[in-house]
Amino acid sequence: MSTMSRTSIFLVLVAVGLVSLLAHLSGGIDIQILNPQGPIALEQKRLIITAVLLMLIVVVPVYVLAALIAWKYRATNTDAPYTPDHDHDQRIEIVWWTIPLLIILTLGTITWKTTHALDPFRPLDSTVSPVTIQVVALNWKWLFIYPEYGIATVNYVAFPEDTPVSFHITADAPMNSFWIPSLGSQIYAMAGMSTRLHLLADQPGTYHGLSANWSGEGFSGMKFIAQSLSREDFDSWVAAVRQISSVFDTGEYDLLALPSSHTPVRYFGHAQPGLYDYVVNKYMQPHDTMPVRVLHDE
Amino acid sequence: MSFAALPPNAIVLSAFLFMIALAGLIIGALFYYKRWRWLWDEWLTSLDAKKIGVMYIIVGFVMLVRGAIDAALMRGQQAVAAGDSLGYLSPEHFGQIFTAHGVIMIFFVAMPLMFGLFNLVVPMQIGARDVAFPFLNSLSFWLFAAAAVLMNISLVYGEFASIGWLGYPPLSELEYSPGVGVDYYIWILQIAGLGSLFSAINFLVTILKMRAPGMTLMRMPMFEWTTLASVVLVIVIFPILTATLAMLSLDRLLGMHFFTSDFGGNAMMYVNLIWAWGHPEVYVLILPAFGAFSEIVPTFAKKRLFGYSSMVAASIVICFLSFVVWLHHFFTMGAGANVNAFFGIATMVIAIPTGVKVFNWLATMYRGRITFTTPMYWFLGFVGTFTLGGMTGVMMAVPGIDFQMHNSLFLVAHFHNMVIGGVVFGYLAALSFWFPKIFGFTLDEKWGIRAFWCWLIGFFVAFMPLYLLGFMGATRRLEHYDASTGWQPLFIVAGIGVVIIALGIVFQAVQLVVSIIKRHEYADTTGDPWDGRTLEWSIPSPAPFYNFAIIPAVHGRDAFWEMKQSDPIVQARPAQEYVDIELPCNTPVGVYIGACAFVFGFAIVWHMWWLALLGFLGVVGLLIARSFDENTEYILPAAEIARLDAAYTQKTI
């Protein structure tokens, strides 16, 4: 045991040292998922805490029992009772089938409710009417189209605070996943499909957005800035973008769709209507009259 | 096909040179010591399950080293590639490395270690002399070996896929991956998958039909039950993998549209199918680890396994439930809330039987007499890590949480928590437990325990930062990130963790060398070094090629323990008559078929149709030729067994 103890003590010391170094270095870093900026992410944070607490009811006893039993019934402790043929006890077995069952029943109920409440396709309850933004994942950048305002942006998306944002998401690329960790929930972006995601930011702020599903060599550079603005700032931002004379039509789209990574932010003042449907329907050939495929009814 | 396919990359080049040097060294040694004949007769053409098992394990460990180097390259890259620094790996190369890491660790490390263990343990534990189909066993191994060679060829000739270990289309389609990498991926998995399927059928029949008289199902050791559950899963799921990859290859070879974005193809179908294989696959791997712990804990606690029927029930429930949870890998693909909630809850339910297993192991230790050998260290380390992994797993089973954590490094930490803490710890425990039965000496405890501490602490240092990184919004598979994210210190710590784990692997190599040097000191002269409970400990170590001179009669669970209790002197050697036994003759056909499968795989990757056809016809022709071979068995006469057994017994006493 002695060599083992020395090795283990040394390694434990190394581990403790590393953890303290870590705590020191990561001071002031934004742990986005534990610092939610909208109701969806907040609900998810609460859910994480609830689930962990429920599971600790089993996990803590396992750790304690494992340590105590291993210590007490070590072979050298000949004073401890020894019952070599004791191999079942119905009462105690019923207990440990039942306790996890009850915990899973509780967590299962919570799961059923929250899965419906947090369904990315479900529109948010709000008195404010939502802003619709169409998202296209391209190799390797994000295109945002605002059908209500006739503008489009690349790798930058702005929306008003405290207003539900209704994202329609597709891809003209391999599968990606659209994710703004500070606001919660992600959803896949897939070619020929249109998925939905509803988010809301409580306050003005700037958040990181990225793809969470490997889509090829430019993947790491497939990032965008998401900005929630006050209503006035948003309106003036929209007005400013509309002043830009650049036109975004299918020709411009096809150029943009060429592979590139770490693409700088771009704005288009005049987006051709129906562009999103054009992208989704590209993959409907040869039946290009087919309607847009929406995954399930909302 | 040309020399241009050899990549000019420094890392790959050094790997290539290393492989050449290693191969040269081995070939040189074989010539120098004149061991070719021995290698061919005693090992490569052998149908002895124990030898096939050892070969599986050797290949598994060699591939573990390669998979670990891939891991170190990735973590090294992520530790340095923040902000202005781009690191040393190109995005394309990084993609190939993480794809290869996943494929290698599952198909070429976990699977061979598992089948290796089955080969070593299953026949002996049920009182059988061999598996049900010895030739099929050799064939399975050689198909697997052909795939392993193809995997290493892909490192130096051409490229490997850069699509993630499950190869989601449309990225894996021709449109986005026109190179040979995906073809290597497909055909490597097809060949290895066939080997796994055949092997699983073999062990299913072995367990159901070859048990010693008196060993009813409910008297089988737990390891047999979990093996049974595991191979049933393999038989059900591997055809799904084969069919899915066949459809993908039809897309790529013949321009079909199963999974393409256009012309009615549907990538979501692939994602469902691949996970209908992929999720049960992780239970295929973990169940035998549970079984191994169910043998180790009673042995070292010197106490009967607690709640045997509960354990059997739990294994079967886990086996069944693993089929109805695949969708939890893609809650974010857009299924409705009812579907997501169903699969989420089904996933959590698996935690119940798994939790029961943990409690039963603890109850087995309760009021026992526990000796802390290396396998017990692995067991306690397993309880500590696997429980944590189970907790993060249940978290991710809640769709509401998964929407946030999906594909983040939190997920990566979770599944390594299960695979390292569960599968790896379980198999390493099992290998040190059963090692003396195969080789006749125990492994060095001191180095074993040192390796354990490195693995355990290395695991926590490497993966706890990843949980935190997940909370910080870091996704998996990033080869570069902004300095402003604040992720770098955590990636550096994770990299240090990988170094500690690597040290653990080195210590295991040292353990093996030290044990070989001290093999006389560590010799297992009794055949029962741990005061074991099951039949394999009733025969001498190393186990004779025929396993049992006389097939034992079983009267209860823990068959050997009961024999020792009732008659400590006679033990497992009842005064019975020896009878002639039939044993399979060695055959090189498995090696030849493996070689033809390799030729076929390589040729089809490079679209050399004539050669592919030749390889395929070779496989078919050899199978037909083999089926006409009438002389596949020989008789070991009773007198010879009596002589061998007497020699063994003398050595033992």
C-alpha cells in the first residue's frame, strides 16, 4: 500500500494544483449557460439544477456507501462481520429498485412538461408581436434574412430586446446546428428542410453564436454575433441597413454561398423577397413546385 | 492511385516512418529468432479461442496507442490554437484525426478488447473446450484484422474521412467529401462489422449450447449473462450498420440518392439508422464490463454476488431498453415534443437497472473480506467515475437540457466519462483479473496500481474542464477559437490530463514488461490465484489447449467455489474416466479470407474494379473450398489427455 499511497498523494497534489490554477485563470470568464440572458436559457438553467439535485439523492449515498463499505470490510479488519453466503435480501432490493424509480418518475414528469414548454418549434407567449428572421447555414457562414424589413446580413443578427424572435432555419451546406448559448436552445440547420427556433433576450446585449455540428473544414470559423437592441436602436439599425444600396438577389446569393470561412460581417439593404424559399426549394428538384417542407405542425 | 496520394504532412510522415520501423523491427526479430513457422502454426492459423483472444487483445492495445496519439494531437492543438495562433493542424487534418480517433477507439480498441475477453473467458467459464464454431471465430478475427490494417493504410495512403465518427450526410456524400476518406471509412466499418456480427453469433450459440452439464441459465456466472445480452445486441444492430453504410456507398458509387440533400434523399433517415446501431453499440460495450465487475467483486470480497436474479433482470432490461432510446442523440433535429419527451424518459429509465447494479455490487462488498488488488482498484474507480457519468447522462436525457448542451464539450465529457470510467476501467480490470489464467503468471500489482492512479486522475484532469467548457458554450470539434472566449486555460489543463493518461498507458506497458521478467516469481502454480469462484479457476494456469481434461458437472452457482467448500482436496478433479475429445485442426483459411477481404476493401476504395472483384471472388472461393474440407477436426485420445493432465497436476502440486 505504501508505494501506492505515495504515487496517489503526488498525483492528487498535481490535480489540486491544476484546479486552483484553473480557477485563478478563468476568473471573470462568462459561463454562458449558467448566466442566462433570456427566459429559455433561464428555464434550462433551472432544469439543470433540478435534475442535478434529484440525482444527488442517489449519487451521494453511492459515494458514501462505497467509501464506507470498502474501508470497513477490508480483509485486514478481521473484527468486521463476515457473511460469505449472504446473497439476497428482498426488502433491501425492493428499496433500491424503488428509490431510483421514484426519482425517475419525478424527473420524467418534469421532462414531459418542460419538453413541451421548451420545444424549439413552440412560439413564445408574449404580448409583443415577434420578429421573424430566416437563417441559412452556408459553407461556412450564417446568412440572416429579415422578410419583414427586406434586409439581409451575414454573420451578424440583431433583434429587439424583450421581443420574441421567430427563427426559420435551413442550410445550403452540410448539417449545422444554430446555437446562441446565452439565449438557450439550438436546432439543426438542414438542406431542403426548414426548422424553427423561438428565442427571446431580456435586455440589450451582445452574444456569441456558432454552429454546434461539424460541417467541414471551415467549421471553426462559422461564428456570428447576435445582438439584442432596445426597440429604438433596432429600428434605427434597420433604417440604417436599408440605406445601404447593395441588393441581395439569387445571383448575389450564389456568390455568397461559395465556400469561405471567418467571413466578415456584411449587410444588404435590399433583399429579394422569397429568397429563403428559393434556398429550401433548390433541393426539391426535379419537383421544384413542391411546397416547403416544414418538419411538423406548430 | 499514385504516389501523390502519400500525404506530405510531417505528422503523418513521422507516423508512417514509425510504422515502417516497427514493422521492420518485428519482421527482423522473426527472422533472427527463426520464429516464422512458430508464429504461423501456433498463432495465426490457430483455432484455439484463447489464442484468438490474445491476438484480439494485442491488436486492441496497438490501436489504443494510435487512438491515444490522435487524442493527444487534438488536445495539443486545442491547447495552443487560440486567437492569433493557428496551432499545428490544418482544419482538414484535424477533422480526419477526430474521425479516426472515434472510429479507432470504438471499433479497433473497445470491440477487440471485448471479443478478446469473450474468447478468453466465455468457454472456460461455462465448462466448454471451445466456442461453438472455431473456424468462424478465426474468420471473425481475420476480418477484423483486415479492417485494422486498412485503417492504418488510410493514415499514410490517401486520406481518412473528415466527417465525425458517425459520418452524417450530406457531409459524407460525394458533394462535400469527394475524396477516398469516406470510402475508407465505409469499407473499414463494413469489414470490421461483419467480423463482429459473426463473432457475436458464435458466442450466442456457445453460451446457449455449450454449457457444462448442470449449468442451467440461472446458474451461469454473471459475465455470461452480460455477454449474452451484449451479443444479442450485436446480432440485432450490426445488420443495421451494414445496411446503412451500404446505402451510403450506393449513393457514392452509383450516384443514388438515399441520403443526399436533393432528389428526394433524406439525411435524417441516415441519422436515425446510424444511431439505431450506435446507441445500442455503447451498451454492447458496457454490459461485459458490468459482467466482469460482477465476477471481480465477489471474488475479492470473498462473498457470493448479491442479488443475482436482480442482476440478470437488470442486464436484460438494459439490453431491451437500449433499443428504444436512439433518438436522444438528436433531440435538436426537430422531432415533436411528444417524441422527444418519450425518448428522453425512456433514456432515464435505463438509470434504474444500472443504479440497481451499483447497489448490488456495494451489497456484495458489505460484510465481505475485501482484498484490494488491481482489479478492485479499477472497480472502485469505476464506481466513482461511472456514477458521475450516469448523472450527466440523465441530465442530457432531459430534452430541455439537451437543447442547450447538445454537441457541446459537456457531451464529449459525458461520453468519455462512460467509456473511460466504464468500458476501459472494466476491461482493464478484467484483463488483469484473467491474465494469469492465460499466461500462467499474475501481473505486477505495484505497476498496475500506479497505472490505475494515472488513468483515474488523468481522466478527471482531462475531462472535468470539458464539462465546464460545455457550460461556457464551447462546441466539440473546434480546431481554433477566439482568445476572448477564455477557454484556453481549460484546454491546457485538459491537455495535461491527456499526458497523465498517457503516463498510465506507459505504466501498463512497464507492468507487462516487469511481470514478464518476474514471471517465475509471479507464477500461478495452483491455477487459482485469487481463490476464484467459477470454473475457469478449476483448471491449471496457463489453461491447457483443451481447457478441461474432464468436463465438470455443475450443481449450483459459483460452481468452483462450491466444489472447494464441499471437498477441498478433490476440488474440480472428480475420479472420472478420461474420454477421447475432438478438437479443431488449425487452418490458414481464415487468414487467407482476411487477406482477400483486405484486397477487396482497398481496391474498392480506390475504384480498382478488377481487383475488387478478384478479392471478392477470393473470399467466396475460399469459403466454398473450406466447406468441402472434411478433415477439420482431430481426436485427442484419452490416454494422451491422461498423460497431459497428470503432467499439469504434477506441476500444480
